[in-house]
Amino acid sequence: MTSVHRLPKDVRPKHYDLTVWTDLDSSKFDGVVHIDLHIEKATNTITLNTLDLNLSGVVLRVTITADGTNKSIGMYASGQVITKATQRGIFTFPQHIPAGSDARLTIAFNGVLSNSLSGYYRSMGGQDGTIVYSLTQFQATAARKAFPCWDEPALKATFSTTLVSRVDTVNISNMSVRSEQLLDTPGCVEEGSWLSRKAATLEDISAWKVTRFETTPPMSTYLVAYANGPFKFKEGSYVSRNGQRKPLRIYATEDNIHQGQYAIDLAEKIMPLYEQLFDLDYPLPKLDFLVSSDFDLGGMENWGLIVGRTSAFLYDPEANNLRLQQYVGSLVSHEVAHMWFGDITTMEWWDYLYLNEGFATLVGEKIVLDRVFRSWQLDARFLSSNFYPARYLDAKRSSHPIEVECPDPDKIVQIFDDLSYCKAASVLRMLADYVGEEKFLKGVSIYLNKHKFKNTVTKDLWDGIQAATHLDIPKMMDNWVKKMGYPVITVAEKANGISIRQDRFLETGPVTDPKDNETIWTVPLHILTVDANGSTKIDSISLLEERTRFIALDVNKPFKLNAGTSGFYAVKYEDQRLEKLGKQVTSPNLGFSLQDRIGLIRDAFALTSAGYAPVRGALALLDGLRASEEYLVVDSIAASLTFLTWTWWEDVEITKLLNAYRGKLFATIVKKMGFDPSSKDSPDDRQLRVRAIEQAAEAEVPWIVDQLYGRFEHFRKTKDRSRIISELCGITYRIGVQKGGKEAWAFVKGIAEKPSNPAEGISAMSALGETRDLSLAKNTFSFATQDARAQDVLYYLRGLRSNVKMRRFLAEQVMQHFDELEHRFAGMFIFNYLIETAFASLTSYADHEKLTEFFKGKNTAKYELPLHKSLDEIKMHAKWIGRDTAELRAWLEEHQG
């Protein structure tokens, strides 16, 4: 791939000797980097990446071998060009450097510890928010903002890092500490070095220390990490397969560190599992986690030093919150998975991001975590957390292939989405289910071991799995990875079997243009059949490799395609078959799984929203399953009804009918289970009760709203939080703000600013957007976009979005303040989600036209994908409203009471 943003290949880095001096008091850093290079092609220029740094003292020392002897030549740069647009520094030297020679490039640099959430930046935490510390976030292309480097994944090198800081702070980096000395210790600093010259400028040299770290294995620059601050830690360990005990630590500010034990306890359990699964030891001497109060992503897999938000890695055991425990557990395991997927073996370029993220999602959040928490039903949960979000996005015309060309930093930031993560994980899950999980994991082990410390592309993965399975993996999988979209399989029943046909599924309806329907996927059919004796059989071998195929089976007996909902496709049955399946999937004697029940509901509503099937059929299916007591089935029903309410939110009559229907459904569950949790609850029971209360409250069931508001008011007036159920904190605060006016809003704002734990803070931030008072909504928007932490802006705005009274207000405010929001957030991962939060919930053709006009003439390069996704979303909702309003109203009227 050639691009103005890709570096030339004439010089390759081998090793970085990096020294960084951090002054938290002045919010500045400076340093020097010595980079050992190999010259691939004769040149007198060296091009590397740099951005927002001041560079000086550029020196190149070249070692030339001639007549069996080595000769060293030193040269100062005779020319220097720094180009911000391409994020490059080009240095010219007076002599050509011969091909095959080695060289050492030295560059001094300095920069500012800003609050940009990328590069090397500052954060403020602690109980009162005044503790200052610094940390790095280099993914995807921000190492160049911290030190000049070859900032591309394939240009791996080893790193020796030295951090200089004040003596009362802690330094951490990818590797273990090799030595730590006071700066004034004799012999600490080499005479004549950059460090010695810097030390000579100090008034009090005894106030500083030097921390030197062990050298890393070969690694990509975006995985380099370091931090400095007054951190505290909790510690654990695990025994590696080679018998070595390796320390595990989590670092945080003093006020938060007590909530870090859960992450360490989980890491102790899962690290040995990863080593065993992949027959590959974790190669670093330690693994640390760092919790930050300011972070753009949820977590980041820096090798040996995982960094993430407080909400990602902290769990308050006193909260007794299963939902939060699952969330933190999922993120911890996801980031640990990256120590293998991404760190030991790294994608060659960002086109192959899914080789990192798809695997970390599948293996980290499902396969490994399931071995620790069997009762969490993680394969079924995967459907709602990953599978269907991916399907939803991939049904849009603005979708992109999993393997997608990323020519520049603007595009790279935008592909950290549900396709690179969730679709990639879903099609890999489909492959694992088809070939068998044991063989799949064996193939992945072959892949990782063969490419240890190297870079890979899709073919390398397929080769590994093919070696383990002896199947033609590229033939089966390439279209799933290299083409956008997925198929809908239409089932037509015949006398002695079924005729099936695959076409691309689009959220705007059946394809009419042949250009939109060119891809033929290799589809694992997983056909479940029931014989005359009631025995269930699953055909896990059959594939659909053509447009159409006939399959002989007894259509008078139960059958279902995509058993276990493992295949990444929708299935459209004839109306009568769907009605029968709705009754059959609940039978304990027919072999249908929880995943089958979830898939049937979610497919029905996907087909309905896109115009493939009538809304009556989907609603009838849902109504037939309403008596289910399985949490994940009820959760799918709730998601489907919420989908309807978010589409018809401006239709007062239909909203009233929908609330009456779902209010009765979920209030019945609450009455049966009771409001407060019981010590006898299973994990399924706990989650079912919480979901039912939330849904009933959103449907404005009076007695449930009153119950929540009463608990909120008791807390507000007495400061006694004992009546607030932790898992219902979010909906309780929302109801409080909706009903409590200015006093309640101010009370919740205080919680948002000083929460008892990160989850409570997020609940409070989101709740502030639920006000019915326009002046308070304006205060929420103003505080979110001007005063709140950058990482938190989405929580406030998503609260406004979920508030139907303020949804249009949010869109209008973002348009009104767009230039300042773009200036502050563009280039961050946050900005992609801000675009979707503001606009994707609008539902009329007029909205689509207004937004299209608003963005006309703007340079949308930094947010092109989320903008097009939002416009597609609006069009889908508008089309659905125009098609199904009358039928939806009629069905709901028939099912009142």
C-alpha cells in the first residue's frame, strides 16, 4: 500500500533508547531518543513521524564496514522539514548513507502535557480532582506526539525506556524496573549526555530521580506506554507455564485503588488460561493496569501496561452490582487477550485491525471468560452485546468490510467500530462453531506461534486455522472479511424439503439493484431437525455456497436454520413457519437453545424494520414469548420494544399504546419477582428483575415510577443511600431528575462530580439529561461540552438523547455549536460517537435533508463514517414509519388490556 501518510522503506528502526523527563508542575516534558537504524537503501534523507513536538540536536552517526573494518561517521542534519499535514519530519544529511549500513539517529524533543487524551498528556484525579499525573495513549497514530519515531505497526523495534521525574512520584512503563536512583547519585548520569546537561540546569537536583526499565521484545510504537504520578497499587501474581511467578499490579490514585482488587483477581485466573489455550507463554516479566480519570477509549492494550478508564477496571465490591461486574470483567479479559492478539502478534497495518480487536472480543469476552464464569451464559450474551449490534451496522449502505483500507490517520480513527470489533468477532465465532472450537483454537495457536513478535495479514490467520482443520478456510471466509454486508436466507417450503436463497440484507428493504447483490457468501446452515421420535439433530456440515439450494427434509416436523444463532445472517421463514417456531422454541423437549430463542426474536424485528416481513408477524412472535422467565429472552423482547419506541417517539398515540403494552408486560414480572433483590437470586433472576423494572419505569408505570422516586427522594433528603439498589442506580436517578425539578438536578450533578464509584458517576451524568425543564437541559449541555471531562461528554449527551422531550434540542445544540465541538473533539474516538449520539435518533426525511444540507461544504474527513451511518439511520426510521405506522397502531390497539 502506498500513501502520502506511509513512511518510505529505505530506513528501518531496530531499537529505541528513549529518555523522557516529566515535570508535572509545569505540565511539560522533554527528552532525547537514540534510534538504531538499518539502512535498506542508500539515501541522504531520513523520514519519520512527528507531530506537535519541538525537535533539536539532530545527529546521525553511521557505521560503515569497508575492507573488514568498521568506520563511524557523525553528521548533523543539514536540513529539516516538519510537515504537520502529513505528520512527518524529513532530515537531510550532507552525505549519502550506504545501503546495508547501520546508523544511530539522535533527536532531542520537548512538548506540552496537554489534556488532549492522546500522545503524552496530563490527567487530574483524586477525591477532589486535584492530583496531577501523566500518561500515554498512542493508539492509533499518536506515539509521534510524544517522541519522533517510525509510527507504523509493521516497523517493530525494541525499546529501552528511561523516565526522569520528581522523587515523590511513581514511574511505570511496559517493562519491569531495572534500576531507580536519585539523580544526584554518583554515576547515575553519563558525563556529557543529554541527561547530564539537563541536570546541570536544575536548582535542586536532589528533587529528581531516574527510573530505567528493562528492554522490550520487538514491538510496535502504538503499544509503547509510560506514566508518572503519585500512584498507589494493589498486587497479585500468577505462575506461568514455565514455572516463573509473574507479578500483576493495578495502579490508581489513592481514592480509587481499593476498587482495583477485582481486576487483579480476574487477571490471576485468566493469564494461565491464555497461555494454555495458545501454547504460548506471556513473554514479559510483569503485567500492570493503570486506571485513569481521563481516557479516550475504554481500555488500551499497551504491552505490559494496560491503561483504561476508571469505569473499565474498577469494581466496588460493596455495590454488589452483577451488571457492573460483568462489564469490568469483560473489559479486563478483552485487554488481556490483546497481550497475545495485537502485542505478541500485530496486524501489518490498520486495514487488518480486526486481527487484534475481533479476536480480543471473541476470545477475551466469551471463550476465556466463560471458563471462569459459567453461570453468565456468555455465548448467548454475546448475541446482544456483539452479534446483533454488528448486524445492525452492517445492514447499512454506509457499512464497510471488516478488512478495510485505511490510508490516513483520519480514516484509522473511524474504523474502531462495531464492524472491526463485533462483526469480526461474530464471523470468527461462526468459523469456530463450524470447524469446532478445539480445532479453531489450535489453528489460532499455530498462527500466534508462527508469527511471534511479527506482523500479520488475513492470509496468515487462515493458514494457521487451515493447518489445524485441513479445510479451505480462505474459500469459506474471505467474503465475510473482505466484503461488506451479510445475507438474508429466504426459506421456501416445498412438498419434500426447502428451497433456500441468499441475498444481501439491507435495512432499507430487499435489494433491487444487482450491483448491491453481487456477493455470494459461504454460509454454514446448521440445520436443526426433529424426527418422528422427537429426537433433535443438527446438521453442522451443510453449506450454502451458491445463490440457491434445495435441501430435502420433512417440513411437517419442526426445523430451524442457523441453530444456535452462530451464523452471521438473517433467516426469513414463511409466516406460518415463523408462527410455529414461536411455539416450538419454548418446548423443553425439542432441543432448541436459548440462542435459538434470542435469534428468532431479533431476526424477526430486523426483517420487519427493513420491510422484508410484516410488523404483525414479529409482534405476534414476541407476544407468544412474553411469558418467558429467561433473562436473555426477556432482554431481547425489551430491546425489540425499545426499538419501536425509539422509532415512533414523535407519534404520541403509538407511544402511549407501546407504553401500555410493555408496561403491563414488565410490571407483571416485577410483581411476581418483587422489587428488591434476594440472596436466593440466580444471576439470571437478578438481571431479569433489573431489566423489568427499568422497562416498566420507562413505560411510565405509575407504581414503579413512584417506588423509584420515593427511594431517590429519601436519599436526597437524608443522604442515606441504603434504599438505592446499585443495579437500579441509573433508572432511579433518571426518575429523580424527571420528577424532582431543579433541586433534584443539582443533587444529581453533585453526585456526577463526586460519585462513590465510577458506575454511579456515569449513572448520574446520564440522568442529568433526563430533565423535562428546558433551562436545565441547556445547563446539562453547557456543562457537558464546556466544563466536564472530555471523556465524559458522551454520558451527558446520551442522557439528552434518551429523553424524547430533549432529543431535538440536542441535535439543534450540536449543530449550533458544531465548530467549537469539532475543534475540541475532532480526531478523538469520542467525536465519532458524538456525531451518532446527536443525530442518529432523528427519524424523518426532513431531518435527513436538513442534516445533509448542514454538512454540505464541510470537511467531513475526520467523521465521514459516523456521519453517513447517522444519515442512513434516519432514512431507515423514516421509511419504516411510512410503511408500518397504520399496521403497528392496529396491532397495539387489538392487544390493549
